[in-house]
Amino acid sequence: MAKILFVMTGADHWTLADGSKHPTGFWAEEFVVPFEKLKGAGHEIVVATPGGVVPSVDDSSLAPDANGGQDTADHRAQVIRTSAELNNPVDLAEVDLADYAAVFYPGGHGPMEDLAVDADSGRLLTTALSSGKPLAVVCHAPAALLAATGADGANSFAGYTLTGFTNAEESQAGFAEKAAWLLQDRLVAIGADFREGDPWNPNVVVDRNLITGQNPASSAGVADELLKTLG
């Protein structure tokens, strides 16, 4: 079975355009669903964060209406509380990609704060992309792609077909007018071919070894595509 690296935000807030700090972190569904699918298939998970800090869950992602009901919300909260992998992360700066068969980035607004400008993450993404190893990224986590630059200074993901949390979804979530920048706009600006699906519906895009998902509802599909590549 394979060893899979989960790269996660270490941020517990997102700085908005007015300088205020919105409490956030990772989105529960985007960690728990792929985590359970991959572990259930027998794969080993290692979580890495900037500085090796324990990731913070966005409390709003544990609300019943964000999980299809209280039972699912409670289950996901329990997985987050009890996951040894999540609660004992390694330092992202010390990760050697050679130790892993695949890389997965869960979302939440947290990556907009730290991974979008994290050089260690950017180098890892560039290396993973060129290695041919499966690289899966969901929702707001494609913000991390903004920090990935090649030797020529161009973004490593320029020319790739991908998706991520859309401007329409950010607007419907109530943050588009408050955000310092929007993910879809930035991904288009680096030269990616952004594929926008209907808001809140599953949308998974695969281009070579890159697997991207648009939103929380795409988490399961991204995990399924990753499982296909692992055999």
C-alpha cells in the first residue's frame, strides 16, 4: 500500500481586505472524506503543515448544515479529534517527496493565508508535478499553486487545466466583497485553464498527474480519482 502526504494549512485565520482576521483553517469534509477513503483502502497517511503545527479546523465546517445533518457533523468532528495523523503533523520544510507515492491538499480558507505564499509548499508542488506522482488539490487549496514557480520564474501550473473554489461560490458564501483577492482570478492570472462548474456541485478536473476539485462536494470525487491512480 502507498504512503500519501496530506499537506495542510497551519493558519487559523484568513486576513480580509480590510485587515480583519476571519477565523478559519481547513474544511472538515475536505480532510475527513479523502482521509477515510484512502485509509479505508489500506494506504498510510502522513500530515504535514508549515512549522509542524497542528491544523485548525474551520468551526463553520462542522455545522450540521455543512455536513448534511448532525450525525455526519459529529462523525467528522470525532475523526478530527481522534486522528493521530492530524494531531501529530510533520514539518513541511522537512518533507522528502521521495518518501511518498502521492500528495493531497485539503482546502478551507486557511491555504489562502499561508500556503499561497509558502516557499516550501511551492517547491514541493513543483517537484511533485514534474515527478509524475499523483497530486490532488481541492477547493481553496489550489491557492497553494500560486507559490509554485519553476527555474524560469514562471508558475509551474501555467497551461494546466484545473479547477478550484469559484468566484460565484465565494460570492454566494458572502466573502467575495471582503476578500483581498479571489482564487479563481489568481489561478487564471498564472496561466491556468480554469474550468468552472455549477456552484456547490461536484466538479473534478484531471490533467496529467494533477487532480483538482472545485468545492467541498468534490472531495469524494478527488479521492476516488487519486485511488484510481494508486491502483
